[in-house]
Amino acid sequence: MAAPEDQLVDPVPHFSVRLSPTPRGARLARLLAEQQLRAWGLPLERATHIVAELAANAATHGRVPGRDFQLLLHVVADTLRIEVTDTRGDRLPRLRQPPSDTESGRGLVLVEALADRWGVTVGRHPRKTVWAEVTFPAPEPGGPCSGATDGPSQGRKRR
């Protein structure tokens, strides 16, 4: 057995929940994410807006009756990764500018503005995951947000 000092003390902080693809499920995703980010001591505003938009998209465009969507948050070093997985892999999101006279259609425009990187990963049929990353100032060593990295992320870089 490994000595206590050789054991992994700070695993990568993560949070995962499955929710109904409804407006109520999307609101709950935002509230649960806010609560978790507060517990981790991370800034809330950008991340909770991103969660709200991605969850709303999953409830609106990724909805399949009887199939939940999943919210996953995890922190690696100074980066929070937000993932929302739904079961409409046949409907991939595209970033477009909506007409100025419409009241909806700006979710991914907001995600693009708030996230440092974002993208879409097609999963095992019929799933897709829309993800976004937000980088924060580096946490104190041994703090609640420290962890190892699995390597570089792929996706868009903020301009």
C-alpha cells in the first residue's frame, strides 16, 4: 500500500447531474451549477450564464421525450469545463447571428462571448456534447480547484 503522502489527495473536482429536458430542468442546471461553483470558490457570473444557455439549448433543441440531458462540470488547474450532453446528435448547434427583431436565438452568441473556448463533440449515437471552457486565475496550491491535466483541450480559442 502506498504511503499517505504518495496517494492522490486532490482529485479533479467534478459535478455531474442528469436533468429532464424541460425549462424547469434547464433552470435547475443553472441553480445547481451556481451552488457547486460557490462551493468550489469559483467566480459565478460567466460560468452560470454559459450553463444557463447550454442547458436551455438542450431542453429546447436537444429534447427527446423520455431522455434526460446531462450537465458535467470539472476543474483542471485554472480551467472550468462545462459539458451539456443531450440525445439529439443529429442536431448540431451552429453559431449564427439572429435577426435583430427576434427575441431568441442568441444562446451560442453569448457562449462565444463568455467562454474562452467552446465546441461540440459527437458522442456515441445518438448523443452530442456541447462544451465550454472558462479560465480563471490560478488557485492557491492545494486549494479546492487544483488538479492534474489530461492534456491540451481541442476547440475554439477566444479571439
